[in-house]
Amino acid sequence: MFDNLAEVKERFEAVTRQLSDPAVISDQANYRKLSREHNELAPIISAFDQFRKTEQELADTRQMIEDPDEDQELKAMASQEIPVLEEKLESLADQLRVLLVPKDPLDSADIVLEIRAGTGGEEATLFAGDLYRMYLRFAERHGWKIEILNMSHSGVGGFKEIIVGVQGEDVYKNLKFESGVHRVQRIPQTESQGRIHTSAATVAVLPAAEEVEVDLQESDLRVEKFRSSGPGGQSVNTTDSAVRITHIPTGIVAQSQDEKSQHKNKAKAMKVLRARLYEKLREEQRSEEAEKRRGMVGSGDRSERIRTYNFPEGRVTDHRINLKLYKLDEFLTGEMDEIVEGLLEADQAERLKHSQSG
């Protein structure tokens, strides 16, 4: 298991040296990349150093016990230390096994987050708005930046669709398991009989694609301009500033109408288009690995029902890890960490199992 740890340590020391190099510091993109790698390697190196230190302590203690010239009282004390050191060594080995499980290379990526009202009419659009505000508050708690890329209001104050960009540390890692169908059970304000209705919204979490990852040819794009519309279809402004871009080879479409500037709307639509195309490429790769990943947490399929928000009981249930929390109000104000951490732990356990069986 630890065959390559010496190489990992060499790489960590090399990255540490590079981070103090003025040439690297001046190249912000490279500096951020190396900083992320340094942060990923640091806990592995720390655990490895402790493992080697404990391993040496155990060897020295055993040698003391076997030394015929050593004081008997010290030998007796050393004998009591053996099981303590052995337990510590095994614990550190377990910790290293977990740390050495291959990470998702996209964990540090920024994302494009898409929320759409599903079944349930106007109530579904209100729920889509609830989810948007939940993610907004969760992002604020983590110091992330959110940028609205496109939105389509409903007549009752919700959203038919809202698409945002989220930037910050480990955004994809923390939100990648949010993709899927979110179901709400509650009594709509318009319901006079007090009956509980079920409606739904779908969420898609797409890693933001860099230009180098998705090569877009201008000849493959059809760019259309149209007039922005707000709630109820009213015109947001009097110019054709909204932009719709179609990737002709795949038929994938993205649009933005949130800005008054046509140039800004085009840039935002391109950001969404790149993310959707990148996700399509990843989906094709994932389908090839589907058998291998079958046991892992969630597929990222937006048709998969992943969570239920039950207002009468004040309960939120994540169906993938069978976790129920009776603090729905807090959850909707962005206190999502308990479920997010549960999903990450479950995925890590599956990755560890697959890495050992493989």
C-alpha cells in the first residue's frame, strides 16, 4: 500500500519549494494549482511521518525488551507500551489507506448549478426558489461566490429555471451529490382544504469547463439574439440583448438574458454551454465505467430521486444514505453540512472498498 509514499513525499517537497519561487508566485493560475496540490498532499505526508515515527518507536521498544543487558523494570514498562504502539500504528495505517484512495480530480472545480421546477406546477417553481436560496446560503457559509447566469421567473415568485455559477474552494466536492430529483411534501398556500401536495425540482451540478477542456469552434455555434422577458412575459428591456447559443453538432442549447449587455449575456451563455458539453463528455466516459461505479453514492443522474423535504414533519431525508434529519428549517437556511459530510463519507468508503478489491 505504501510503495509510492516516498515518491509522494518527494513530490510534496518539490511543490513546497516551487511555492516559494517568485516566478511561480507571479503566475497566479499555476500558483493556485500548486497550492491545491500542496493542500491535498499535506495530510498524507503528516500521517506518513507519524506512521514512520511510530514504526521506529515500536521497533526500538521491541529491541529493548530483547536486550539481555537491559533493566528488568524498564523491560516491564516497555512491554506495556507495545500494544499501545501497535494500536496507534494500525490506526495510522487505516488513516493512510483512506488518504491514499484516489480523489475525484474535479473536487476542486468551480461549478454551474442548474435548478428547474419539475412536477407540481406553481408549487414546484416555489420549491425551486427554496432550493436556490438554500444553496445560496450554503455558499455564503463557505465563502463562495455566486453569479446568476440565467433565470426564468414564474408568475408566483418562484423560478421555472435558475442557473448560477459557483466559485470557491472545493465547490464541486461539496455539491456534486446534489444532482437529481428533490421532492417536497407540503400544503401549498393556495390549497384551501389543507391537503399535502407532492412536487419536485431537478438539480444538476456541472463542473465548470475551462476553454482547454472543451474546444468550441465558431462554425459549430449558432448564436441568436432576442428580447429579454421577465415574469409574465413582460419585456425586461427594449433591446435584443438576450442571447441563445446552440452547439450544432450536439444540439445542446444555452441562453442568458439576465444582463442588459448582449456581450455579457453571450459570455454567460458560453459558460453554461461549455459546462453542459463537458458534462456530456464526462457522461459518455462514466457510462463506460458504470459497472465499476455501480455501488457508489448516486450516479449524478438528474432523474434519480435523491432527497425528500417533508414540511408537516419538519424532516429532510436523503434516500441514498438513508439519513433523516428533523431540522428542515435549518437545512433550508444552508445548514446542509451533516448530509453533505454523510454523502462524502459514504462515497469515500465505497472508493476504499473498490481500491482494495481492485
